[in-house]
Amino acid sequence: MIPTNRRLTHPGTILKEMYLKPQDVSLRALSEAAGISRKHLSRIVNGHVGISPEVAMKLAAALDTTPELWINAQRNVDMYDARQRLSEWKPTRVFGELQPLEGEARTAGRKSERR
């Protein structure tokens, strides 16, 4: 289970501590191998920017990991940050209890009958 009481490790920290340092790989070497500018990679490693799907794909190819590793790590950090920002926010209900549309209710019933 993912902890919700603390911010999870930024994927840039994971990159630095689990891949770059142990293998003594420089930012310059990784940036050349992955096709990511050294400046952008530095901003990721220092936690100033997140990892986009494109960067996740490039890191996965260069480091022999999966893009999901990087995207999931980023998503977890982003969700924690959003929860913190919205902790005091209370939504205003625009609608009362929503009911499925007539056609959707029939379609949903047919799909469950087929299984």
C-alpha cells in the first residue's frame, strides 16, 4: 500500500540514488545515452521538474527499466502534492444524485449479462 502520510520519493531522487550513484554514471553520460538535455536531466534529479511520459520512455530505454517505473513514481508524488494543495478545498455539488441515462442503464445490463 502506498503511504499517504508523507511525500513519496521524487523519481529524480530514485534516478540519482539507485541508478547514477551506484553505477558511477554522470548526468552528461546519461543525457547523451537517453537523448535528454543535461540541463533538463539535472532539473529532474534535483526535484525541480517531473518526469513526462516521453522522458520516462527515454530513461527506460537507456537504463533497461520500464517507463511505468518512472511514470508511477511521478504519479504518486503528483497525487500526494495535489492532496496537500486541496486538503482544505470542499467541492460544491452542481447536481444532486446522478442517475444513469436510460440508454446507458440498458447497455450496462446487457454487458453484464454477456459475462
